[in-house]
Amino acid sequence: MSDIQQANATVSNPVLPGFHPDPSICRVGEDYYLACSSFEYFPGVPVFHSRDLVNWTQIGNALDRPSQLRLPLDKPSSGGIYAPTLRHHDGRFWLIVTNVSADGNLLVTATDPAGPWSDPVLLPGVPGIDPDLAWDEDGTCWCTVAGVSQVRLDPDTGETFEPPRKLWSGMPGAKAPEAPHLYRIGDYWYLLIAEGGTERCHGVSIARGHTPGGPFEPCPANPILTHRGTDHPIQNTGHADLVQAPDGSWWMVLLGVRPGGGTPGWHVLGRETFLAPVTWVDGWPVVGEVALELPAPAWPLVPGPVQPGRDDFDLSELRPQWISVRDRPAERCTTKERSGWLTLRARGASLDEPDVIFVGRRQQHLTCGARTRIDPAEGRGGLAVRLDEEHHYEIEASEGEVRLLSRIGPLNSVVASRPVPAGPVVLGVRVSGTPLRDARTGPDVLTFGVEEPDGTFTELGTLDGRYLSTEVAGGFTGRVIGMYAAAGTVHFDWFDYEPLGP
Ligand code: 6LW
């Protein structure tokens, strides 16, 4: 690319679309690594790699063994894993995170961020959520958590050296001072936090001091980032982390949402990871616009490997983007039983159950399609769009019949059904935008159907997408589209995901 082309080029935000909240980033040489929250899903804490801050490839999940990630069945969705901090120190990657459903704060390490990551060191002396790790010049490790408070700890053993001590906590009276990250930059220690809560009032503020424990002087321009009270297409901006590029420029990764429809606006993809440029004025960071299109960075872009739209299930292990609800027992979920197929063996009897056998991937685009070819000869299962146990739509096949099912809060419905010939059948869902009719127009619609042998798509029904949004369902996640078993054993030949827009 010539310099002129590069100067005029833009790149798209979010850089990690779909349910990828609470991003934490670090750089090692020319390589960037980023980790996100994962809540009730197993494996947990997706880890990504990039060479340019724009193109990200998932290289693994930090918590991918049951010994690292306990997600008990009696703990609700949107529990589990909250807000990691990822750092590189002393030749190792360090990831500190909270499991609100089981173990509290814990720390894992790896020499290769693609894994394997260690078994967890538990941190009973670290209170609360959103733990951060920072090391000072003499090697002391400082752990700062939401609230905002701080303890010194030994990251190898998890031992803490004092009771938590309260620090600067943002604007007095503001809700939810959280997501602290502490950095040594130039002459100061900077304490970056989120405040206002992860909803429409979310924002980012910063303070600085001469020692990692403060006292801290707040930035006169706080909040340094917020979209509260604006009609910006990206809302809820907050929970940020800073990184410096090799050329000396600074960048912020943060979470935001893209609400759709009328009032109050519904976001369906969860909280996504956005990128923004940062400059420094008078020793304070100034955040550039968090826009859907950003001026491209000043270096050549390095797209990662092309992600195939179709998974043929021809590998012995599932690719890292596939996630399950709470656990994934090998005897119930395997590509080793029928070559080139994913086999799911039912446990929970439907997606209403916390122990449903489900394998899905994040919906990453506002408009998209997904299809799968299922063989239901020995059971019943299908293709689902899941927000949580109480909010999901699915098209379900059993031998000779296909049904469209919806669960919205306490209401379960069979929306439609039709006979199908015996044998494997292709199930599909298309997510489309809706023209704004009036203030009550929802964000999108989901059309489910069956693909005929000649490739035509026969619709079974279209459902309003608002019921699979965070504003309706609550919680911290976003839509996940995938395959599940409801009875007996079902086999899936392939799964296609196709973006149809941003
Ligand atoms: C996370 C907190 C937040 O712990 O939401 O937006 C919580 N920020 O920092 C769950 O993601």
C-alpha cells in the first residue's frame, strides 16, 4: 500500500465484534495479545493475537480445562468469568480474573499465550471483581480491584501482604468504579478506571500519582471517554485498557455496544471490543473518537489467517471459537466418533436447562446467516440462537419433523412445525435488520427455516430479535449461535456462519 493510500485508509470498529467484553491488552515486541470475559461459557477467557491492533485472531482460551474453570450448574448465566487483566512480565504471560460462580479471584500463567495456561493460583486475599496486576521497579506486585482498592501480593503463591486499601475511586457518588488498570508511564503511575456502570452511563476516568499506591490526582478532563447522553451509534463505552505501539503511539481498547431499533434501543451482540487512538497532552491521555470507521494506523495492516465460514468438523479437537454452556464433557461432545461430524449426546432436555449440551459461536455481525446439516436419526436437536436459559430461539429436528421453538422469559412456544423427509436435514437462520417503523420497532428479526435439497430456503417463521437482547434478557453476554442435543444422540456434518453486513 502506498503512503497516500495508507493515509486515506480507514479500518472498521469494533475490532472484535460480538460478545467480547472487558478487553485487556498487552504487547510483546511486535505482537499484541488481548483477552475478554466469558461468563457461563466453557472454555473461558478467549485469547487473541494481532500484529496491527486491527486484525485479531483467536489463538486459544486461557481457561480450557475443568481444573481451571468451575462453572457449577446451580449458578446463573452471566455469572462465571468476569473481566481479566492480561500482562507480560519477566518472560511470562499473567492473566488474573474473577470466577464469581466458584473460586473468586485467580491467576494463571503461560509462556505461550496460545496455551497451555497453568492451573489457577487462588487469591482468597483479593476481594471483589476486575483484578489488575502491575509490577513496580523493585518487583513488588500490586493488585488493584473494583471499588477501587489495592493489595500487594506474591503472584506465584497468591499470598497477600496486607488487607485491601481504598484508592481514588472516580467521581464521588458515581456508580460502579471498576475495571482498574495501573500503569507506570513516564514519571507517573496512572490509575485508569471505568465508572457509571456498564450501561448507557458508562465512562472512563483516570488519575495519576507518584507511587503505585497513590495518592492519586484526578485528571481535570474526566471522564476522558464517555458516550453518555449522546446519539452516537456506539454506546456504553467504558472498561478500557491502554497499550503503546512500537512506534510510540498510544491506543485504547474498550467495550461498547451497537444498539438498534427504536426506544430504548436494544443491543443483541453483547458488549464488543473497540479500538481508539490516544494522544497525550500535559501528561494526560486524550482519547480520539471511538468511531465505526477509524483512520488506519500508521503501519501496514497484517490480516490474520482467513477464518473459514464453514466448519466441517474434520479436526480431532474443536476450534477455539466454539463454546459450550458451563462444561463440555468429551463423552457427550466429540468429533472423534463419526469422522467429519460433530456428535452431541443430550444431557439437559432443552436449552432451558443449565446442563444442555450446546456448542456455539458468538454472533458477530448485525446481519448474518447460519446453517447446519443435522442427522437426527438417533435423537433430537437443532440450531439455536441463545442469550441465556430463558431467552433463546431454536429450530429443532427429529426424525421426520422440524419445529421452530421460542423461549421468552417464562413463555415457551412451539411457533411452527412441518414434516421433513427422513435423513439429514439442513437447518438455517437469517438475522436481518428491520426498517424503523416507529419508536417500538425492534432491533432485528430472525428467520428460521429448512433448506430443500435444491438449495432453496423454506421459511418456518420469523421472530422479533428484541427478546434476545441484553435490554430484555439482562446480564453481561450476547447472542451465541450453535448446535445442541435435546434427546438421544445427534450428529452435525458442518456448520456455516456467513456475515451479511457489519
Ligand atoms: C465487569 C465490569 C464491567 O466485571 O462489567 O463493564 C462486568 N464492566 O468491569 C462484567 O463484564
